[in-house]
Amino acid sequence: MLFQVGGDGTRPTFFEMAAAQQLPASLRAALTYSLGVFALRRSFLHKILDYEDEFYAALMLILEGHSLRTTDASFAESLYGLRRKSVRLRLRKGSGEEEVQHSGLEKRQRILSVVFLVVLPYFKSKLHAIYNKEREARLRESLWGMEDQGFDEADFFTGEEPVVSRGDSGNQELSVRVQLATKIKKFIAVCYPWIHASSEVQGALLTCSYAVLDYAQTGLIAAVFIFKMMEWWYQSAEERLTAPTVYPPPPPPPAPKVAKEGIPLPPDSSLCALCLQKRANPSVVTVSGFVFCYSCVFKYVTKYKRCPVTLIPASVDQIRRLFHDT
């Protein structure tokens, strides 16, 4: 199993695994192009290009072996901060629960990793090269006649065997080798198209999955935006249909009545009911709405805890100053 570096056991994302899988192919293409450019001036580099598969396999064998030995990850996985860990499941006898234990890679697991990362891709590339070579020979034979040895030379599919000369033992052994090599090539020609087709199908499925994942985020954002727009549209239409009729504001409540035991109001509304003088720094008692001088009403409310006119309980916090005397 693959884990991110950090010790918290976080699994890698799909994009990290896809990038790590595509890195070896990109690295090989870059190395081949670089060697091709340098070979224009250094002719001895053409020998490396002639044995491209072997050279790349040897390079990846060194890199993968060193990376697995030091970091427990392949060369591409170590670049993205990924690590391989072996997982062992153990069942507890009492509770029946599974206990997961993680540990580093063993030697056998490292060898298997090198086989799957280097050896098998090498054989696959060689088989692909042989298949392409034989297919080109067969195409040339069908277009220009029999020039090279092709798949149908020994009548493999018809069951006819080539005639082997029995002059001497050396020629007989050489003929047997040629016949065996021909049959092996015919067998590869029959089996490899199916293997190649299955790899192409897998590549097409991976390409489709990559495309879906690339546009999944954009599609999700667009879907949420469209959903919110539709919700707003129908909600606003429903509110317009079910909106209540606008009525005029209700009339203000009636003014509080003057208590019989309270201080009477002076005939002039500009005078203070407490000092019977023109109001200075007018202030209102919010519980009753009557206006007095600030100093007069502050002393009265502090002492009696009520409005001077209506005798409604009030406190100093319910006194508000008025900046315009009306």
C-alpha cells in the first residue's frame, strides 16, 4: 500500500498516483530525445540508441533498486513523497476485529517490486518491438512481394512444416533452430495483438477516467451554481406570489395619563413641570414621554424612582437628553 510521508498514515490522492505512474514514460522520452540530439555531434552515442531498451532498463534498475533500498518507494513515488508499506491483517480471537499492522518492505517485496517496475516493462517493450518489426515485414510482403521473412513463411497456420535437409548434422541442427525460432515468432505474432489490445483498452479507460476527474470539479461547481440560480428564481417567484399586502403603519399608542398624586403639568408646554421655569437642557423620561430639565428630572428619578407626572416606575438609565426642544 502507498502512504504519504509524514507518519500520519494519510493515503495519497489519485492525481499523485497518476503522476507517479506517468513519470517513467516521460523520463524515457526525455532521455531518448536528449541522446538523439547529442548523437548528432557524438557518433558513438548511436550505439546507446541502438540498445535503447537495454540502456533504459539498466538505468531504471539502478534507480529503482537504490530508491527501494533507501526510501521503500520507487523512483517516481519518492519524488512525490510516497512510500510503500506492507500491510498485515490479524484477527483477534476474542472480539473478532481485524488488527492492521504496517511495516517496511521486506527483501522479497523489494525484489518483486523491481521485477514489476523494470523487468516486465523491458520484456513488454521487446515484444512490442518484435511485433512491430514482423508486422512491417508482413505489410511489405503483401505490398511488394516476399522480400523478408514473415509470419506466413513456414505455413504456421496451415499446419505444414518446412522441409529440413538431412545432409549433415550441422546443417540439421541449424535448420531445427531456424524452425524453432520461426514457430516462436509465429506464436508471438498470434498472442501479442491480444495483449496489446488489452493494454490499449486499459489506456483508453484510464484516459477517460482522467478526463472525467479533470472536469469533475468544474462540473460540480457549475451544477451548484445552476442549482442555486434555479432555487433563487423559483423562491423569488413564490415570494412574489405569496407576498402580503402592504398596510399603513399602525397609529402610535395613546399618551400616558397624568396621575392624581403626580405633579400637574403647567399651562405652558415649554416650562418644566418640576421647577416651572423654561426647560434647560431638556430631557425625556422614556417610560412616559414627558420632558423636563435634565437636572430636575435626574434628582427626582434618583430619589423617587418614578416619573414625576405619571408615577410610572423609572430609573436614571431611562432618561434621554433632547438636543432640539419641540
